Amino acid sequence: MKRPVIAPPRPWTFPAPRTARLDNGLAVQAFHRPGQHLINATLVLDLPLHTEPPDSEGVSAVLQRCLDEGTATHPGTEYAERLENCGAVLGAGISYAATHVSLEVPSTRFAAALPLFAEAVTEPTLDDADVRRHVALRLAEIEQQRAHPVHRGAEAFRAAVIAGEFRAARPVAGSASTVEGISTEKVRARYHAQYGPARGTLVLAGDFGSDPLPLVAQAFGGWHRPAAKAVAEQPGAGAQQVLLIDRPGAVQADVRLGSFGIDRTDARWPALRLGAFVLGGGFLSRLNRVLREERGYTYGVQLTNVPARHGGLLAVHASFRTDVAAAAIAEARELIRVDGERAISADELAGAVNYLIGITPLRCATAAGITDQVAALIEAGLDADFVNRHAAQLQRVTPDEATAAISDLLPPDGLTLVVVGDAEALAEPLRAQGLDPTVVTERSGAGLSDPSA
Amino acid sequence: MGRMSADVRYSLHQATLDNGLRVIINPDSSVPVVAVNLWYDVGSRDERPGRTGLAHLFEHLMFEGSAQVAAGEHLAAVQGVGGSANATTWFDRTNYFETVPTGALDLALWLEAERLATLEVTQHNLDTQRDVVLEEKRQRYDNVPYGDVLIHLVELTFPAEHPYGHPTIGSMDDLAAATLADAHRFFATHYVPNNAVLTLVGDVEPADALRRVAASFGQLARGNHVARAETPPLPPLTGVPRREVSAAVPADAVYLTWRLPPRDTVAFDAVELALAVLGDGQTSRLHRRLVRTDTIAEGAGASATGMIGGNSIGFAHARALPQVSADELEAAIVDELDRLRDRGPSADEVDRAKAQYERAWLGELARFDSRADLFSGYATLHGDPDAVNRRLDDVRSLTVDAVAQAASTILDPAQRAVLTYRKVTS
């Protein structure tokens, strides 16, 4: 049988929400999605982390983790019992610009769960025992993350490519030395200063039997807490570094080679997304085709491109087995060059456009897919229609623009390299490739964000 | 008050092609996308001794090209039309799936049929993908703390020669020994239309979709597939088998396992709810006791993994806070097991476990790809995709007594196996 001809996709646009604003200032966006029997509601609160006291960084994360440990109306574990009885679950996310709290619940029990969701945000008790427990749990989590090569690499890369004076260079949930300084008073003070309806947008999606807005007004309308307007930090890039973080005996090296990137508001964003897909997004991307499919060096290599409110992180990321890691890094650096003959071609670009446009309805098929997308945009200061505008922009990007975005933002010889692996086995081969790594050992590890330490 | 439980049913259109391929179609036009999902009834349980890991290695080879498709092009072609594709291997199955804009349905079907008809496995592909799988094992199992947990647990819970006695990733020695002839034999034995179920979920009209399926797969010949021998259920574990792993992990941890009844039986469903009462969520007994009250664990939980071949596996686990030993964790878990078995769960706890089951189940149904996977799975393992539509009723109908009974008879600490990680400071 011959390869079939593809019919063009049925046109699809990101749905428009029903919007409203409660008297207390809380913005609401509701997406009715027939057939989606799980409702997802996500509250996005502007909450920049650079306003955390330097001696208790992580206080916002601990606060967020305590929200479901009891409310004024349902103290202690009674709260979680009520919530779980509805078949509901609360989720949470935190970035350097915003805090997200989300509810997922079967549509049949949405009306019962929504007031409970509101309680967690509007009247958490923030008990001393809960705060102390979550501080201890965060300290244990830091140990777990340190032991994990991917976490360790992500944290070190962030600390390296973002200049050290910015909050975004340091862990979102705090470091051991700052988490130890988090007290119940500080958590409560943070809550009172930062949580308020005027800072928030509630995004809802799912199959609503009836209009959800009256329920939202009932649950959140009584929330009155002024919180000063928040302005997010604008971080800047750090100096180029080559770091080798020692994990004695590791059988693979977790590798990140990249730079401080851009966010969705940058005019180059569509071009960068396309270029990043060509180099390291698709299965037969320039990087994966060679390093996985031809060489068998890795289970997979990607060029990750993650936008923040201001700026972003751009990195080639893979785990390579130790004995080929240095060679793989050198080859990766060649594979991301887009000069001359290696410029991004029209065919490559067309495939990337098809992928990025085609994948959107697939990702937005569920209630959670819709709220995740919209919440990310709200956090970035954008509206839901950005998805449609962005799709139109993707189709206008030229191969030259995609090539230029990559060569500007990912200059192969100006990138920061962070390798987490067995330093004894890796240092010499890296030097042989012309890289001169600063080796970070367990003992010097406290100075991760300061490579001179 | 309105109905508190969702009543979710999907219309299913079923057919079997002359070559034995079972086809299931669930139309849903909410987004202009269709999920294509193909289960082959072959998993790591079908591997022969000395060739563990072959099912998974073979899954990789399925992407390495056929008569009209170059190596790696399968995934690239799907991505190039704005879709996604992948595959997974597990004890009981190997599944392949694409989610594509509706207009690309024919491409996804053709790619699947093409490799089933004319897969080309070469020594070069075999060698490269063997390297890739070794990297996958290093990345997922060897290079992360506790990454080898599943390997130890299946080895503790099942005898080595049992179909579930080795993990899907297999042994490195066996992978190294796998030959081109092994791969060809594996393909000829298991990759035949009459050993597969194809499901479409999405923006299609059933009769038209079935015609397209028949056009792609209809000309493939039925294979000589021999049904596997039934695996009889094993009796409960005895003597509390133990394994201790000393490793550079950040904290001590303990894992308990049990042999459970096979998946989607009344007994399995009841013990799954019992394990949820024990260890699912913030209000579960293990979380309350170990994390909240005693503050000895940074996390604790319990769950069941359903399998079809005679037994499933039940798990309970906890990870220690600093200065706490794995022995303390194990003692606390056993104490909670005893309490649960002595007095049974409360009606409130069982209702909560059912409500949480419902949410998780609706979550699987929400996405086209995971919904399609459920239909393929129930058709393959239980012979009836419509069981998906009855699933919530089945779980809701379980009584508190049935859950108490399951806890008491199955989750006996005397019938557990124990894996302990002890932190070694280098």
C-alpha cells in the first residue's frame, strides 16, 4: 500500500472564556467543555518570590504547602477529609512570578468542592505544627533533590545562567540555610501580605451543568484582603561557566548546555520555538538523530526552551553514559551550529510549524489542559487568545528568522555547561575537548551559585 | 441533591477483520483529533529465560523502519503532521499509539500497518537500539536514588522463573545476548493481526473509520499465533522474604509487597480499595500516622498494580526523615496494617476511596489517548472493552465488608515481602 495523502486539519481555535470580575477584584475565566467530566479550577496569584525575605526564602512554598492542612471552618484533618470525600484533589505549583492552586473534581461534586477550595485560599489556619512539619519535609526534599542528577543539574544550571543577585537564580522552594529560618510567624505574615483577590485570576474548565459563576461568587465573593500590587523581578544573565558537579560513581552524566533565554513577549519567541524544535524537539531532530539514533549515546536528547515571566531557560539536555559524555558534548555543540550550510531549511521549518500548531488542540483537549495553558499565560501577563495569535505568528516565521533566533540566543561557543557526573572519570576527557571545568564536590557544593567558592 | 457520581458511558463500535484484528471505535468530536492505539498481547511475561528485556528492546526496533519508512521516520512523520506518537512495554502488553489531527488518521493507520507487514530489523539497528536501551536503563534505574526499586520488588514477590519474576527492562546480560534471529522470531510469533487490538477514539465517523482501518490492515495475513498457557495464581508469600540494599540514597526507605488476585476481579478491586484506605492521599492511614502524627516519614503510601496473569502486586512504602531507620518505618506500617485488619475500614474511608477512584478513572477517560488505551487494554486482557463503561459501577458496588475482608485476608503482614534501603554515607 502506498503512503496516504494527508487531509488538511479541521480548523481549530483556542476557545474564548466567559470572563467576569467579582466585586472584590478576583478575575474569573470559565471555559465550558462538554464531555469533560472532570472539572479543573486553577487560581493564579501574582506572587513574585523576590519579595521573600532573604533569610527565609522558600516561605511562599511552605505557605502554599500548608494551605490544605486545615481551615477556620474545617480545622485540621477534617478539611482534607471533606475534600477527599468529594473525590477532589488540590494541586499546587509555584514559580518565581506566581503561585497556582488548583482543584480537580468530578463535575457531579463540583458544587460541593468549590467552597472547600476557596477555604484553603481564603482562611487557612496555618498552624504551628503544620508549618514546622512542612519545613522539615522541605529540608528532607532538598536532600532528595540533591541526590537526584536531574534536579541537581537543573538547579545548578539555573544558578549558573541567571546572575546570582536575582531570586530566580536560587531554588524556588528555598535552600537549606533559608528554609531553616522559616517560622510560623513568617508564613502567616507572608500570607497576609501577599494573598488577596485583586492579585488573582480563577480559571475554570469542564462540563458545567449550569453556569459556574454564581458558585464562584458565592465561594470567593467574601474574600476581602488587600494585597499590594505585585511586580515581578526581571532577572539578567550570569557569566558563562563550565561546571562539573561531582557525583562519584555515577554511570551517566546529566548534561545541560545552554543560556538565559527569552519569554513569550519577545518578538523572537515564535522563531525560537521553531528553531528549538528543529534542533532538539522532534524525534529526528538534529540532536536526537545523531546522538541517539546514530550513536546510541543516550536515551534521548532535547533542546529545552522554558519561558518564565521575564526571560527563560534554553538548554541542550541529555544523560550520556560516562565514557562517551565528553565526546557527546563536543558533538552537541557542533550540532546546534546554524551558520552557513547549516542554516535551518524551509522543510525543517515546515515540519516544526505543523507540529507546534497541530499539537495544541491535542494538549487542550481536557479541562486540565485548558486551565494549565491559560494559567501559564496569565502568569506571563497574557490572555488566552495568545494561543491563537501565536499560531498565526508561527506560520509567518521564515527560515532565516528561525536560524537567527538560534544563533543569537544559543551561541555554541558562549554557552554555559553544567555536567553532573563522576568528576574523576569526566574531568580529563572534558579538558581534552577544550573545556576547562570548575569541579564542584560535595564539600564545596554549598557554593553552587558561586563557582569561585 | 443531584446525583453525586458521574454516569459516563462511551459508545463503542466493534468489528473483527478477517485476519483476526479486533477494532474498537469510539467517536468523539470535541476536538479535531483522533487517537490511534494498538495493543499487542505480548509483554515481558512472554519472554523466555535468557532473553529477558526482549519485548521492550523489540518495541524500540519497531521504530527502526520498514519497506517504505526509514529508521526513525515513523515518529518524525507523525510529528510532522502535528501529532504525537510513542510506545510502552509492560508485563502484560506492548502498546503503540499516535494522536493526530483528524486528517492524518490514514497516515497513522498506514504507519502501523506498514511496520506490521514489512518491519526491517538489521544488525545495525539492533546494536544501536540495544545501546539506547542500556542508556534508558542507566538513566531510569541505575543513576537515580531508588531507581532499581521495581527490579527488587518483582524479584522478591515472584519466583525467578515466573512470568512476572523479572522486570520489563530485563537483564543487561540477556540484552547483550539478544540476536537478530531472536528479534525476527519474536516478531513472527507475537506481531500478527490476530494478536492485536486497534482502538480509535476521536473525531471520526465509525463506518468511515472502519473502512479506513480495513484498507490499511485488511490485506495482512493472519499469523500462527499460539495462545499462551494459563498462569495459575501463586499462593500468598510465606516467611517474609527480605532484601536489604545499602546504597548512596538520601534516606532510608522501606517497601512492602503482597501477591494480590489478578486485576479487575471483585477480590482485586476490594483489596485495591483497602490499599487506598491504607495509603492513598493525605487522609490515608499511613500518611496520618507516619507523616503527620509520628513525623518519621517524608512520604508514605500504598497502592495496587493490576496484572492479569494469576496475580497482581500490592505495595506499601515509606521514606524516612533524617535520624529515622527503615525498621521504625516498617514497624509503624505493620502496626497500621494490624489496625486495619482488626477493625476494618470505616464506611467513610471506603466512600472516600471510591470517590478518589472515580476522579482518577475520569482523568484517564478525559484524554483521547488514555481512553483509547483503556479500551484496548480491556479488550486484550478481559475480552470486553465495554467493561470500561461498567467500571465505576463495579467499584461503587463494593461493600465495606468486602473491603474489610480483603484487608484482613490478603494484606496479612505474615504474607508480605520487605525491601529495605539503608543509606550509606560515602
